[in-house]
Amino acid sequence: MKVIDTLCDILDRHHPSGAPHKQLKNFVTDRPGHDHRYAIDFSKIQNELGWQPSYSFDEGMEQTVEWYLNHDEWCEHVTSGKYQRERLGI
């Protein structure tokens, strides 16, 4: 499952008023290919250092989304006056 699809599924469960969130996906033309595949491979750090993640990808995403949804005042504080949620990096 794609990262964005996982995020949308979690938001559908925790913030159903905006569901289905997958309808909000918008592919952009200036970054062809970037929206289609992101890989997470921790085999090098696992093999060389014996590191193991404490949580699966899905568990970590779930906890991250829950934190942000439960701390909207913090999110507003760090973005107010600095970032108007416009697209950056164009």
C-alpha cells in the first residue's frame, strides 16, 4: 500500500468527517514518478548494526497521525504566520 493511501485510511478512521480522504489526492506534473513509489528499506542498518524498528510502518503511521490530531493547538502554533499551507518547492 502506498504511504498516502495508508495515511488516508488512518484519517478516514480517526477523522471521518473528511472521508474518503483518498479523493483529495492530486498528482502533480512537475515531479513525474515521485508520487508513485517511496521505498522504506532498513536492511542495511539491520544487517550492520542489528537495529530493528520498534513498530511496524502501519503502527508508526497510526501513532503519528493520532498525535497530530490530538495536538492541533501545537500544529496551529508552529504554522501560524510562517506557512499558509501553500505548496512549497515549485
